[in-house]
Amino acid sequence: MDPKIAQQLRWPVFIAAIVDGIVIALASIYAVFAILGYVDASVPIFLSWLAALNFFNGISIYLFWRVRRHFGFSARAFMLLWAGLSLWYWTVAPLYYLLTMNVNVAQLAWVMFAYFWEVPGVGGGLFVLGAMYYLRPLSRYMDGRERAADYNWLYRRSITAPPLIGALLFVVVVLGYAIGAWQMRFFADMPLVEQAKNVLNGVATSIFLGVVYYLLFEKMLNAVRGKLEDESAPRSVLSRKFSREAFWVTLFTALGGILLLLLVGIQSFQIITSANVQELLPVSQVLTISLVSVLFDMLIVSNLCNINTNCYYG
């Protein structure tokens, strides 16, 4: 295809990405104003901003998907990394967070800031760019910008890239959730139990997305391996045991499911305990008032006896 026509097809993607960035900036500014107390922070407002982010982000992803063949390998890898991170942490993860966490208005404002800004900031800055740096030799080779100097080295890199991308996601996400817990503890007095649940949220959600990234990049990098094998069959490559890989995928998926259920169980226990305490509170109040009344009566009788020396007991 004519390069000019291909460039014209790519322009809508660039415009949609700019609009998406503007919406991210507006949502982040609103979260900052909510932290400062100038605007309200509530669950409906939080979900409305998430809907807006997903709408404009979904448009940019859809437009890219339509003309993906006119983009190079590096652009497709970048969009795969960004799409997985943004869709997961602007849809499933925040909804699960709201279901399993107890936050007040001040803490919710920080939660909004974390999801609006730290997903593209910390996630995009550390995870996406870190993964792209590791994939850079493979991207340059696939895009024709660099010939393979060492086929064996590139082949090994194509094998190690998927698990390393999944591991990098896990580290970055847990770090981001830990930073968020510290922020809400320092600025919004979040209890220690909720801080621990906050970090566990990051662990559980990142395990699932890490497994998805592993599977997606295994498929994507098959094209790299096929091209390397066609040009020069690597003589010394890492041995691959798919039964072992299937075992690790199954193990991490099961571990993520257990953590998700654990957080739901902890939240259910907290709700049930809170309801029981509220039911017992009126009874305890009656007992306390009765005890205070008895003690007050005894005090009055004691004072009268001190005044009247003829008072006696029994």
C-alpha cells in the first residue's frame, strides 16, 4: 500500500490517542480537586469517570485494531501492553476494589487519583516502557530496522520475554498498590487492615493479568520465532517443556482465584461482624444505663447514711 494512504489511515488513531490523553488529564485533575475538598468524591462519580475513560480508550483501541496491519511490530506490542493494562485496571479491578474495600470519602478521593493517574503514570511509565525496552531488539528485527547479529540470542529473548513481562507487571502493580496504601494511610488515615487488603488487591489482580500477558505474548512472539527459524535455524536454544509451562499457568491462575476469594471472605466477615455489633449495641446501651443507675442510687444512699448517723443496713 502507498505510504501516504497508510499514513492517512493511521491519523485517526493518533487523534483518538490525544483525546484519550486529555480525558485522562481531566479525570486526574478532578481527583486532585476531590482530595483538596473542592469537589465531591463518591462512588457514582468514580464510576462515571471510569466509564468516560473506558469509552474514549476503547475508541482508540478499536481504531488501532482496524488498521493494525499498517503499524509495525513495536506499535502493536505497545498497544497490546497498554490495552491490557488500561482495560483491566479501568473496568474489573476498580469494581472488585469497591466490592472488597471499606473506604470513606477522603480515602475514595485518593482511590480515584490512583486509578486515574497512577494507571497511566506508574503503569505506563514503568511497566509499558520497561516491557518495550526488553522487546526492543525483537521489534527492530521484525520491523526490518536491524539485521539479526545473533539468531540464538534473539530466539532466547523471544522465549524469556513472555514470563518476564508477566513478572514485571506483578512487581509494578504491587508496588503501585503499596504506594496507594501508604498515601491513604498518611493522608486519609486508612486502617492497617484495609491497607493489607489494598495490597492484596494488587497481588490478586496482577496475577490474572500477568497470566493473560504471558499467553498473549507467547502467541505474538511465535511470529518472531518462525522468522528466525526460517532465516537461520538456531542451533542452541532454550529447551521448552509445555507441560511445565501449563503447570505454572494453572498454578498462578489458581493462586489468583484463591486470593480473590480470600478478599471477598474477609469483606463478608467484616460486614457480618459490623451488623452483629450494631444489633448488640442497643442491648449493651440498656445494660450500661441500668448499671450506671444502680451505682448512682448506691452513691445517694451512701451519702445520706454519712449525713444521718442512724442509718443502718440489714
